[in-house]
Amino acid sequence: MIAAGRALATNSGLIDDPFAAPLVRAVGLEFFVKMIDGVLDLSEIEDASPARMQAMIDGIAVRTRYFDGHVIEAMNAGVRQAVILAAGLDARAYRLAWPVDTVVYEVDQPQVIDFKTATLAGLGAKPTATRRTVGIDLRSDWPAALRAAGLDPTVPTVWLAEGLLIYLPAQAQDRLFDNITALSVPGSTIATEYVPGIKDFDPDRARELSRPLRDHGVDIDMPSLVYAGERSHVVDYLEGKGWDMSSVSRTQLFVRDGFDVPAAEDDDPLGEIIFVSGRLRA
């Protein structure tokens, strides 16, 4: 779904991800293929107004720009090691202009890593950095697997945890940040986001909003994927671990990038999203 959003944002000239569309086609879900090809009949999909679709595309665009910008800033500051957690169909290892000596680690479940690797190889795509994959479930000992793959915890690392936290229980979120901190040295950076409204997540509304997808053959049930309820405040927790953090709301990113702020009825069902980034202090 997110790759489809990146493909649409690329088609609109908002970002540049030439691998998003081929990856969506390789997955082969007809709904998303039709979406990126512009042949999906939105009149058949309840609540899929042009304004809502544009809000989705713009949201993916500002999200992608935010994380891309964080990586570029870290690389410009001399960081040469990156870790993308729950990498999914993220193609940053292939599309960003990494410095020549950069190593990018992608962590995700083995079948996801293998699918993306094989698909992009079939396209003749080559990583623009040294790419090392770590096929492991985040519920397992991924820090040990990451170190076994070559991560050097004695040099700074840029960490990306994009679109991940809502799929973790509260304690797992804390443990993720504990592990990241343990593997980091001063000068390391992190970028992620959190959804304050997750504590008030309405499973019935989310299930209803995803019903049109199920009607079109996309077997997705958001309430079964998301962990609602109270959890640590991301900024406060990381600052308590020694990181200097800053945050910006998605609405502020819309304004910064010159996009129209979505009307309430066209906004994300999870509500406002807060993007956060920081640097581990000495």
C-alpha cells in the first residue's frame, strides 16, 4: 500500500522513486496495480473521493521527503552506516545518492527481503551503496543478527524506523529504542514517527474504512495489525535515553512543502502523525 502511494507520488512528480511501481506490479495485487496505472474506478470505492486520494498521495510524499532528508543530512555530516528497520519495499538503498563508502542494512522478514532483492535484480537494478540484508523477524534477536551481518557499533549509524511503531506493542516499542541506543555511539541519528491518536484507535471505524479494500480483493484488517492504547511518548523516551530530539507534525510538513492541508473528512483515520528525529549526544 505504501509502495503504491510512493508510485503515485512519483507519477505526480512529488518524489522520485522509480522502483515503487515495479515492486507493486511484482506483488501483483490487482487493486494496487490498477491504482498506480490510473485505471481504478474510484466511483466504485466508498469514500475514495479525489480529495481523499490526493491527501493520501501528498501524505506519502511528505513522509518520504522527511525520511530521505534525514538520511541525506546524516550522510552530509559524515555518517556512513544506515539501518532501515522493517524495510519492506523501501528502495532507498537503490535510489538515493549514497556516498561511495556507505553500508546500508535492511532488516525485515526473510521472505520480504528475498522478494524485493529478486524483483529488483530482475529489473537490472543495483544498489547505490553496499547493501547488506538481515532477514529476521523483529520479535527475534535482530541486534545480534545485525552485528553478525557486519554492523559496526563503534561508529555512528543513521537509523530509520518508518511506519513501524503502530504495529508494535507498547513494551516492544520501548525495547526497539533500547536496542537502537545500545548499538549507537554519539553522532548517530534516528528518524521515526508516532501517532498520538493510537491510544484512542477505533477498531470498528478502521475496519469499516478498510472494507472497500476487502471488497476489491485486498485482505486487510487494520484492527488486527495495530496495537492501540497508551505507550511511551517517543520524544520523551528517546531524550531519556540520551538523544536530542525534534519533532514536526504532518500538517506542518504539508505547509512546508506547499501542499493543501487535508480537510478533516479526507484525513488519515489515525489522525495527526508526528515525525521525529534526533542525534545521540556525547
